[in-house]
Amino acid sequence: ESASIVLIATEGPFHVFKTDNFIPTDEKLVVTASDPDHRVVREFNATNAAEEYAASVGIVPQTLTPLSFASHPVVVKVGGEYYCRSIQRMHADGSLSFFCAIDDGVVLSIAQPKNMVEATRSALQDVEHRLGGID
């Protein structure tokens, strides 16, 4: 793991912002059995992870693919903001590997994708409004 720190001095106004291309839904998945060292979830809501995820997004578990996971992302709320927790793949036993840290008790929300271009355009318009114009 690594980190980067950037220090910038400027006379002009600036605003830090983040964009995303998903909308969280009320559908929740609670991690009830996991292997945090290997980033594997065995159960959501005390049910097989793949089966519970598939039921939550309306897909047959046997047809889950990386495209399924990208089309139906899961997000976690941290400090009032939502962040994606990307699923890497499904294993034969129905467990799911994640690209990122995961642990028992984590509450994930199923999210619906939204238009990335429109989300970015809207974020930039918000920044322009806050700063009174942007270059």
C-alpha cells in the first residue's frame, strides 16, 4: 500500500470535490461471514454471498460475471459519503472476492449506476457556482 501527499500554494480560489456515478438504494447487504485477510465474503445477511447479492439485484446467481458486479455496484457509507466496494469475482462455493478491504459487520448498499458524463458535468457546474467561475 502507498500514499501520496500533494502540497499546492495558490492565490486563486479552489474547491476540493469528488464525483461518483452511482445512486445508493435502500437494499442492504450486511457482511455476516468473511475472510478479511483474503478479501472474501462468504455470507451476506446470513445467506450465501452470491445468492444474496444476486437476489438483491435480480440476477440468477449462476450468471454472475464481472460485468454483473460493475452494473450493480455495492457501496459503503463512510463519514456521510458513499464509496464503492468492488466485487472481483465469484468462487465455486458462492463466496465473493473483493478488490478492497472487507470485514464482518460492514453494511453495503446496492447502488444503481447513473450517467457518468452528466454526474461530472453537474459536479463541475457546482464547483463553478461555488467559486464564481472556473478556468
